[in-house]
Amino acid sequence: MAMIDLPETGRLATPASGSSCCVDLSLRPSFAVAVYKYFRKDGSLTLQEFILFFGIFELLLSQLPNIHSLRWVNALCTFSTVGFAGTAIGVTIYNGLKINRTSINHSLQGSNSSKVFKAFSALGAIAFSFGDAMLPEIQSTVKQPVKKNMFKGISAAYGVIILTYWQLAFSGYWAFGSTVQPYILTSLTVPEWCIVMANMFAVIQILGCFQIYCRPTFGFFEEIVASKTTDSHHHSRRRLGRLVFTSAYMALITVIAAALPFFGDFVSICGAVGFTPLDFVFPALAFLKAGRLPKTPALRLLVQILHLAIAICFSTVGVLGCIGAIRFITVDIKTYRFFHDM
């Protein structure tokens, strides 16, 4: 795939990264609440307070210049991702073996229309799971040779996703059937210390994931500032602009996450609207635009048809995923109030 400049990638990634930040900031503090309640069962801190704590901490990390300066955070995040998946898979299988297997029902529940909407919503959630691998900010930091390193990076990312989160999804469905909860740890009962450890891994994971999602937006903003600033005070103005922009951005994201604590339902719509185009539609169209097609007419036509088919297919998936997600969001809006302490 041909590389494109950062402003272009910023335009593509901003919708996905903004909604992803809201999802992360609304979901991850709930993991911290679970850990907090384990040690302080009568504790008075609310979910909104934890969201505020996370927002402030992420604002501090956002002042670091680029993703390279977050190497230690990303390393810790990677370790926590593997730790969370490994712990959760092991505990899920352990709980599944303790359950009377004849009582587990793997058939889909609800009316036919409900099943269809769940399937649509699931398409968006699956697309969301692949978001980290295709964010342009990650691609723009790879070293030469770009094509080879991008392929290695994306292949490794997809491999980790399939071996961790997908295996967790499969084991959760095997263990609890159709009654499995969206967040698998809420379906688990024993051992408590393992569940708490998995929640702690999930809390740590947000540190790197959030920054990965928001960096394309920050980079897009900084490119605009840099193009309009040419005087001797360039660096000081750029730092001040970064502080103002990141503060406003984090304030907005934090308020939205606190006001809509059921934002986990937005995972599907984020995957459908943000990551389906970024993961599947844009690469296919970018390949065609790059013009590096086979010289043989028949093979050239075949490649063009294949990439157009991929773009059309996943555009349809995005639309269906969006429809399913919106349906569940409207249901939850009727159930929960703003700033609800879940």
C-alpha cells in the first residue's frame, strides 16, 4: 500500500480515534472500580470519579511529543494485553469446567429481529477488535523498508489479536453459552484473586491503548499548527498549542465518557463507522490508487475487481454494523440516565 501524508491520515483516523477514546475512557475505569470494590467493598468512589482520574492521567501522557516517547507505556500495555487475555482465558475455562455442561445453552436468545440486530452489531465489534493494527499513526512510524515492516507489523498485530481476544471470545462462549456477558470477567465467579488480577491488567492496558488511539488526532492538529507557524517562536507556540488542544480534547472526551457510561455499546458503532473503513475499505482503495497493478490485462482486471469487491463488501458490513449498534444504543438510552454510576 502506498504511504500517505499525516494530514490525510489524520482526517481518516480522527472519527475512529475519537470514538475509540470515548469507548476506552468509559470501559477501562469500570475495571478499576471492580478492583477498588474488591479491596474496599464499602468504598464511596463512583465510576465518574475514576473516569476523571483516568482523564487527568491521560492528559499528562498526551504532553509527550510523539508515540516513540511512549515506548515504556506501550511495552507495559503489550504485556498487560497478553496477561489479561491469558488470565481471562484460563479462568474462563476453569469456571466452564465447574459448570454443569448440560445446563449451557449455545443457541441465540430473543426474537428473530433481535438476533438479526445482534448479528449486525457483532460485525462492528469484530471490526473494532482489529483497530490497533491499522491505525495510520502506527504505520507512519515504521522504518525503511516501509512495505516489509508494515507487513510484519500488521501480521504480528493480527496474530496477537486472533490468539488472544478471539480465543477469549471462543472460550467464553464455550463456557457460558448465550448467557455470557459482554465483558467476560463479569461472568466469572472464582477464583476472585485471578479475576482481580485480570481487571488490573485491563486497567494498565488503557494507558497505551488510549494514547495509540488519540495520537493520529494530535498529529493532525500539530501538522496544521506547524504549517501556519514559521517564526522563531515556532517550538514554544507549538507546545502551547498542544497543551490547549489536548486539554480541550481530553475535557470533551472525559465529559462524554462520564455522561454515557454505557458507551461500551458504542464499540460496535465505532468499529462499523471508524475501523471498518480504516481496516478494510481504505487499504483496498489505496492499493488501487497507488497504481501498482499487474501489467497483464486479465490479471490486472482480476485484481481491480477483487479490491473493489472487498471495498463494497466491507462498506456493507459497516452499514449493517452501524444499524445494529444504533438499535442497542437507543435501548440503553431508555434504560440509563446521564452520569449513571454503573
